[in-house]
Amino acid sequence: MLDEIVITASRGQGSDGTDFSLKSIEAGRNVYIPDVLKNEPEVDIRRRTAVSDNADMLAIRGFSANRILLNLNGRSLNAAGVVGGYYIDWSTLPLDSIERIQIIKGGSDVKYGNNALGGVVNILTRKPDEKMRSDFFANYGVSRDMDYVQNYRVANSWKRGVFGYSVSGSYSKADEFLWNNDYEAKNGAGNFYLDMPCGGELALGAQFTQSRRGFIRNNRRSLDPNSPDFQVPYDNGYPLAFGETIAPASGNQNIFQPGPGSFWDKRKTYLDLSYKQLVRDWSTEMRIYRNIEDRYEKNYSTRLINSAYADGLLVLDRKVESDRSWGGLFELSRGFERHELSAGVEYKYLGFGDIDVYYYDKVYNNNASYAGGPASQEGEALAYYVKDSFRVTDKLTLSPGVRLDDYRVDPTNGSTVKTLSGRKPSLSLTAAYAVTPSDQVSLSVYNKYRTPGMPEVYWWSAGITGGNPELKSENNRALELALRHRSGGGSLLGLSAYYYSVKDYIMFRTDLNSGSGRAVYNIDGVDVWGASADYRAMIKDGVKVYANATVQDSRKGSDLYDSQRLLGGLDYLPPFKSNVGAEVELPFSSALSANWRFVDKQKAVYSYKTGTYQYHLAVLKAYNTVDLEYKATYKKVMQFSVYCDNVFGERYQEKYGYPMPGTTVGFTAKLSI
């Protein structure tokens, strides 16, 4: 019952034969994955910037970042996340040669990792065939608030005999919209395939991304929402917006507050090796992978922090070896009689390297010391799973599954971080019933655990709680219902509903009152529930429509550190959101498409410092955006489009304190040969 988005130049067919062209991503107008997913039901986007954001920006059914699993061709892309907090770095995943994006909502599938409570995003790249294929993309856009957003891509694939390859590259650049937040990225990737005897396949993959992004500077004279200066900018040339810090800011270390020109240069490498082989009636797959990420960061002085310094003097120069993770899996599967059986074992090593400080201006930071240092902890996760799909009758299929997660986080290099370990079983059962050939209903019940991540273990141990009481794994007792109706005319209606009760929900809170920086602890629990409807159809020749709507809510249990109880549920969970769109085919192989997106008001707890830390209930107003695009095809190999996003210039925020750009217009060109 997963949702699938096909990225293609023509009207593509999903794996179940459904036309997904209304959801296809054409265009270089989309820079990275969240741009593609923002119009999906049960998916919420929380960007600080339209391009280059590296924060926790995507949520599925209310769960984000550390509760979403991101895979590329079957391998995990979730970073260790200790230096700078847990994150999924979407900016390192351009749309170069992506063929499909699968969204699995919820955690009913025991195949996917212990952190997949909210869901899974599977990204699958295009495999080569005997016809050589080359694609060239170009996009250029401007708005009242940004001078340019540009994106260029090239991809080539071919298979000759037993050998095949797929290579791609991209270049993206965006002008600063928020103060100091310019962006530039380069990406290159290659996947190489070799057919082996007896139906085997050996594959080698490599991807390198280098991105340079400026740190957002605070452009409010006061961070206190009750102060008149909250609405007064430092620089009238940029929007009112909060800034960010160069992690790991804490205490009085002003050195991590960005100054003019501050940036990081991030270099990330993914390496993969996989082997598939048919052994008698069993399909087997072995995969190993490696992540290598380094951030080169420079910060410059600002008189807003230290009036004794001029703007723009180097005060920090360091290298952060932010990810050194690796892992592997072995999986086997077989179909026999009425069963589809699969089992697997997965190992992950989560680690990072040193922080090398090349230069640090101690005087600028009021004589506070900072020297970097070696890694403070490392983690391991070992998991086993078995699942079956059993056709009880021609209409009823039962899919039971069991998973065992074994995890451990240990201190390294003499660190005082505490050890935390555990072993947790997860159980799942899904029943799917074909009411008619066109109607299917499924019900999933499961009990799934999420073990603490490395940054959570670190701040549980080193933060306000000081490692006491012990940090527990989350336990999600869930119920999911889904219905699909497909008509003879090709229309598709999907309905879903879910209820999650997460016991021992892990809360990650910033609170500097104690001087220890952050707090990680369990609260009694969080309940999340919602429902959605998704419809798409060809209403007549050349006219396609789609619409989806989501309702959702949550309730939070007792929270030790939220004595004011400003918010009774999860942050940034709009109670209602919807998308309505249409595409009309026009003469001369052209088409006009439109999309209307509505997101209801959202609430979140905002913390700020006025001597001590204060808490404020932030309310983001509801917003509407309308996007238009006209595209035309020439001789089936060239496609051009012009687009206008946010046609009416709606002023809105997806995350409190960070405005989004106004109307953006641009053009794209694509050549496929």
C-alpha cells in the first residue's frame, strides 16, 4: 500500500499500472527531495529556507528526522548526527538520475530500521538498458526576494553485454534570500553493474557532493516576541528572520553565532557494493556501504556580538569529521505455494571523527576556551527480521513479521558520556482483503520500538538530566487502515487512517538555563492520529485532476520540563492540509498545469534567552499557495517549460521565524536522447 512517485519525462506507469504522471517531477525547478514531497498527503514540510536548508524539515504523520528512514537504492542515508544534532541532509540528494521515490507511511514493515516509526523514503536510481540514454536539464528562476535560483543536471546510462553503467552530475546555486544564506552545490554519482554467472549481479556505486552554504544571520534586534524590537531588522535589505548557530553552540560561546561571510563547505562521499544471486529457489542479496562526511567551517566576527571587533575578521576555522558510518545487510527471499518469505540481518556502525580547530579567537569570545577534540562516542546497531506474505484465500492475504533490534552506544577517547544499550523486539501483522477486483482494504497492527540515536544518548548523558533517569526506547503501539478503489476509467481513490500511541517518547529540548545546553529525556507518551484521502483521475481526454486532504492531531503526556504546558501535542502539526491540481493538454504537444496548496495554522514552542531562557507559544498562520506551469515538447526529445510558483505572493512560514520567498518565476529546458 505504499505511495510511489515516478520521475519521468513522459506519462509513466507505476508498478501497479497506475498513471502517476500527475505526481511526476519534471523539471529542474525542484532542487531536492522535499520539493517533490511537499504536495503529498500526510507529509509536512518545515523548511527554514527554500534552498539549502539542513534542518529537520520533513515529517511523515507527525514524525520527523530521527523517526524517518531514508534509503538510496536500499542503503541507509541517515547520518550519525552527533555533531550538529540528528539530521537527514536532503541537500546532498539532488534529482540527477532518480527514477522512483517510494513513500512508506508508518512502521508496519519490519524490514525497515528501528528509527522508521514515521515511515520510509526509498529513492531508486535509474538502471541502464541496451539503449544508451542521455539527459540534460537546466533551470533558472528569479523572484522579488532572490536574484536567482539555478540548477543544471546531466545523466547518461547504457548497458553493453554484461556491463552497464549510470552516471550523473549536477550543479546548483542560489542567491541569499535570508541574511548571509547563499548556496552552491556540486554532485557527481556513478553506478556500475556487472552480470554474473547463474543470474547474479554485482553493483558498485559512488556519489560525491560538495556544498557551500552561508549560515543564516539573525536579523531581529530582539529575540523576545514581547519586545518592540522583535519586529525591527538589523539590515532592511533582508527579511525579518531568526538566525542559526554553528554547532555545537552552548553556554556563552558567542564564537558560534554567525558573522558576515560565515559558511561551511561540506564534502560527503557515499560508497556502495552489492551482490545479488539466485541460489536454487532463493533470491539473496548482500550489501555494504560507507559514509564519509567532512565539514570545513569558517566564522567571522560581527559587532553585533562583540563591539570591540570590526565585522568580517576570522574568529573560527575548523574541520568537523561529522560522519564515519558504515554498515551492511544480508537478505534472502523465496516464494513457494501461497507464501512469500523473506529474512535479513542488518548491521550499522554509527560514528564520527575528530574536530580539528585550525584557528580560534579566544578574546572575541570573552576568553571562553574551545579546542575541538576527538570523537566522544560511537554506536552499533544489529537487527534481524523475518516476514511472510501468506495468501490465505484468493482475496485474503496475511503478512506477519518480527524484528529484533540490538543497540549499544559507548564512550570513546576517555569521554564521560555514559553507555546505553538494549535489545527490543517488534511485531507486526497486516491483513489485506480484495473486496472486489477494484477495491482493496488493509489493516495493520504492530508494536514497534525505536532505540535512542547517538545525539539523544549524548545529550541525555551530558545535558540537563545528567544521565538520570535512564533513557528508554520508544514503543509505538499502532493501528493503520487503508482502502484503495480503482475504477475502470483509470481513476484512483485512496483512503487511510492511523492511530499511534508512543510510550516513553524521547523529547529533545534546548534549554540553556542550566548551562549544560540541551536536555533529552522520556515523557509518558505521545498519541498521534489522522486520516487522509487521495484522488486522481482522467476526467476526459487530455484533462487530469488530483486532490488530497489530510486531517491530523496529537496529544502529549506529562512533560517534566514543560511545566507551563504551552502545547499539548507535537510541534508543527497542521490540523488540516490539502492539495488540488489539474493538468490540461493543449495543442502543439503542450500542457498547462496548476496546483493549489493549503496548510492550516500550526503551533510550536519557541524558546529564547532574556537572562534566562523563556518559552513562548508560536502560532503560524494558515496559508495558500498557487503554482502554475506551462510545458511544451518538441520532437519527443526536447521539453521546455515556464513556471510561476506562489503566484499571488503569499507571505507565509513553514517554520516559526523564517519567512519563505514570494513569487518565483523561471524556465526549464530538458533534452533526452
